[in-house]
Amino acid sequence: MRAGLVCLALAAFALSAALSLSSAPLKAEAASGESPLRAHMGVASCAGSTCHGRSVASGTPVRQDELLRWQEESSPTGAHSRAWRVIGEPRGAAIVRRLGLDSAGVTRECAGCHATRGSAHPAEGVDCEACHGNAGGGAGGGWLATHYTVGTSHARNVAQGMTDLTNPRTRATVCLDCHLSGDGQGQFIAHRIMAAGHPRISFELDLFSTLQQHHDEDADYVQRKGHKTNSMQMWAIGQAEAVARGLSLYSQPAKANDGVFPEFTFYDCHSCHRRIYDSDEANVSAVPNPGRPIHTGMPPYNDENMILLLAAARVVAPAEAATFDARSKAFHRAMGVGRGEAVAAAQALRQAAEALSARFATTAFSRDQAFAVIDTIASDAISERFTDYEGSVQSVMALDTLLNGMVNAGMVNSAGAGGLRIQINQAYAAVRDPNGFQPIAFRRALGGAVRSIRSLR
Ligand code: HEC
Ligand code: HEC
Ligand code: HEC
Ligand code: HEC
């Protein structure tokens, strides 16, 4: 565990010194961004021992050890505090070197996701305000000075500019900026960056929220925020918002191309990264996918979130699901026609995804619906679309999330769910090696996990 922010600052490498000098473009950009603009205050303003800087979770109404959890590098709850530092570590340094970036280049390409926009201290990584919203200044005076005072409320904090992360659509927007890509400077994970050695970014809103959780959903939380997290809803909205976000980025000409090439980041990685067999058997490793009516030999758009969104929609909103399905096929087809056609189809598909997101926001996701979604994911109509690695990973995360969500909501008992861990882990094992991914074997593992979950019904 790390001793504190001073150490963090000291441990930071030479590059960060150069970067704090070149933080001007970030600020200039923030200033032209959303309004009303609030000042970024920095982690130190949250770190007091009577605030969020306690060493034990003894506070009320909140734990008050949030800072420590955010810094805890031995677990994913601490990932955000090290986000900047990893750029100077061997893997990060190798990426920077392969891309030929100087420090201004790192700020331009990486800081939007590995630091906090508008922060004077990029070395602090992705800080509290990156998610909770800038805390100070601005027309309304900010929320920092008042958010802990007697008589405050979540609604008042939000009115003063705190980001309402309890709202799944708002939360999705915040996370996706960095865990998919966003419009901000340095928030786009181009194929060039991945080809330089960046890890693939795979995201599921509810699972990742749980992984970085630094609060307790106790009775007091429910009273202040009005509700417990509904994991099934969080998951479904996460899928819809990811579809919409991806299509919106794809529709921007500057993002969709890189030189004379299409920007490969939008496509299914393994459609290009396959082996070729020249032997008499003429092996073709691609498996037909009825959800993607385009010719073999063309890279399909990465549809991992579309598949899962369709599964949720089939259960919750069958009529809208049919529209979404038709439009997603039309979009894939249009990709084989021309850029204009593809962008128009993307627009129609994005509207359908946004309508589903809005619909899910008012859906309770009952026990029956949750079980039905799990069944739908493994149904023939959906599982035959898991022909590529990304969508398959997404489907395993979905099972994990939906099962945990049902346990948290008291819909299935935790002992029963715990007994299914082996099957869930087998499904995870079937996606452990991206290069050895076998669609048919994967479907078998997925089906096995779903059958065992069904036994809890
Ligand atoms: C769109 C946002 C985004 C951009 C742009 C981006 N990254 Fe990342 N990066 C991430 C996310 C998200 C992860 C974590 C992936 C995961 O584990 O889910 C990550 C992980 C990493 C890791 C691995 C960290 C670890 O703990 O192992 C390194 C190294 C890294 N990024 C370096 C870079 C560099 C260098 C750049 C600029 C050239 C860059 N990133 C640009 C979002 C981004
Ligand atoms: C990656 C995004 C992210 C970062 C970074 C982050 N938080 Fe959070 N935080 C959340 C989410 C999501 C929740 C749960 C939703 C909610 O209740 O606001 C939460 C909840 C909280 C809560 C509980 C609120 C309550 O009403 O019970 C506190 C307090 C908190 N965060 C403080 C901090 C502090 C302090 C930091 C920095 C040291 C920080 N957070 C960094 C996303 C983040
Ligand atoms: C400003 C960019 C940014 C935002 C906003 C952001 N993240 Fe991250 N997140 C990152 C980066 C970069 C990493 C990788 C850090 C590393 O591994 O060193 C990361 C890592 C994580 C990890 C650890 C993943 C792992 O493989 O260990 C989780 C979990 C996570 N983020 C969840 C969330 C959630 C949930 C939200 C929204 C509430 C969110 N993040 C918002 C940039 C961001
Ligand atoms: C349209 C085809 C296409 C798609 C889709 C594609 N790539 Fe690539 N990728 C390439 C090409 C071409 C290269 C360069 C190969 C070379 O330099 O020999 C490459 C190189 C790479 C490399 C470097 C490999 C090496 O050994 O040098 C990585 C890593 C990589 N891509 C990851 C990804 C990821 C992750 C995705 C999905 C998000 C993806 N690619 C999608 C065509 C593609």
C-alpha cells in the first residue's frame, strides 16, 4: 500500500515534471468545454482526516476512508490513483517509445484517460473529481464547501455541480469517456495505440463499478440516495450507452479514419488478427454470424455491446428489440456499401440504443426478467452471435453481473450462487486466451454456466 500523496508525487518520474508544465492545453480545452465550469480542486482538498482521509472506515454517513481505498494499489479499487504513474513504468514507457511520443505527445494522446482533465496535478492520476465532478468555483460556488454541512442533500450537491453517479446513464457517460473512448482531447484509444502494446479495453459498467467501489450501500446510503444500486439495470444501461457511444464516435469523420485506412479500433480485432491456412483443407476459422450480414473478408464492426443489448431488450421491450435488431443488421450491411450509408445506419441504430437506455431507466428488472435475460444470452438466437472474442468476454461478464445482482437484490441466495462459481469460472477460462479462442467450445461453456444458473430459478 502506498504511504500517501507526497510519496505518489515523489515516485512520479521525470516525464511528469515536464507534463505538469505542459498542462496548459488541457486547461484551455476544459475552459472551452461544458458550462458552468467549476474549478478542479485536487485530491488534497478531499484528503483531510475529518473528510475522506481516514485510515479506517469509521465515518458516518460515509466511510471516510475513500482516499485510502482509491490509493490501494493491491486491488482494482486503487487502479485510478496509479493511472498516470503506469505510463512511466516499463509497459507504458514501451508504448510511448513505439509511438515516438515526446511529453507533449503523451499529454495529447494519453492524459485524457490517464489523468484528470483540467487538473494541475496529472501525477495524481484519475482523481475524485474525474468522476464526482469538479468541486470548486464557478458561477454557483461549487459543492466542495457545502457538501458535508448539516442539512445538505444529494439533490442539493447535484444542483451545485456534483455529478450524479447514482444515475446509471450519467455514470455510464463518465466511465465510457475513458473505458471506451470519448470526445475529449486524449480520450481516444486508436488502433495505433493498441498496436504499440496498450491492453485491450474491455468494460462492463456494473462489474467495473463493483471492482472500484469505495462506498457501502447501507441503510443510510439508501435513505440519502433514494435507492440501492440495481445491478441488472446498471448492466443493461451500460450496454445501451456503450453502443450509442461507439456509434457516435464512429460517425465522426476525423475518428473513423486514420490516413487512407479506416480506424481499426472500431472493428472486431480477431477478424483481422487471424491465422491463414494454405493447406488443401482450406481451413477458414471464421464462423458464420447471422447477426452480421457482411461478407467474409470484411472486418465486422465490434458488436459486443449490441449483442448483449439485444438480449436485454428481447426480455424487457420485445417490440423495440425487433427494431434494434433490424437496425443493427442494416448497419452491418451498410458497412459493406459505403461511408455515407454506414453513418446514416449508425445514426438510426444509435437512436434505437438510446431509446432502450431510456426505457431501461424506468425498468425494475424483476427476478423473472433477470433469469429470462440470462436464458436469452445463452439462447441459440443470441449465442450464435458470439463468434468473436470480444462479445464472448462481454457475455461472461454479463452472467457474472446478473448473478451477483440477483444475490444483492435478495432474489437468489448467496450460498446457491456461490456453488455456481465453478461454472462461471469455466466460462471465464474459455475466454482466457484471446488467440486460442474457440467459438464452439465457448458456447458450450456458456451454455453450461447458464444451465446451472437456471437451477436456482
Ligand atoms: C480512451 C482512454 C485511454 C487512452 C487514450 C489511453 N489509455 Fe491506457 N488505459 C486505459 C484503460 C481504461 C486502461 C485499463 C484497461 C483495463 O485493465 O481494463 C488502460 C491501461 C493502460 C496501461 C496498463 C496499466 C496497468 O496497470 O497494467 C498502460 C501502460 C497504458 N494504459 C498506457 C497508455 C499510454 C502510454 C497511452 C497514450 C499513448 C494510453 N494508455 C492511452 C485507457 C486509455
Ligand atoms: C472512477 C470513478 C470514481 C473515482 C475516481 C472516485 N469515485 Fe467516489 N464514487 C464513485 C461511484 C460510482 C460511487 C457510487 C455512486 C454514488 O453514490 O455516488 C462513489 C461513491 C463515493 C462516496 C459515497 C457517497 C455516499 O453518498 O455514500 C464517497 C464519499 C466518495 N465516492 C468519495 C470519493 C473520493 C474522496 C474520491 C477520491 C479519493 C473518489 N470518491 C474517487 C466513483 C468514483
Ligand atoms: C479519466 C479517465 C477515467 C474515468 C472517468 C474512469 N476510469 Fe476507470 N480507469 C482508467 C484508467 C486509465 C485505468 C487503468 C489504470 C491502471 O491500470 O493503471 C482504469 C482502471 C479501472 C479499473 C481497474 C481495471 C482493472 O483491470 O484492474 C476499474 C474497475 C475501473 N477503472 C472502473 C471505472 C468505473 C466504474 C468508472 C466510472 C464510474 C471509471 N473507471 C471511470 C481511467 C478512467
Ligand atoms: C482491419 C484489420 C484490423 C483490425 C480490425 C484490427 N487490427 Fe490490429 N493490426 C492490423 C494491422 C494491419 C497491424 C499491423 C501489422 C504489422 O505491423 O505487421 C495490426 C497490428 C496490431 C498489433 C501489433 C501486433 C504485432 O505483433 O506487431 C496489435 C497488438 C493489434 N493490432 C491489436 C488490435 C486490437 C486490440 C484490435 C481490436 C480493437 C485490432 N488490432 C483490430 C489490422 C487490424
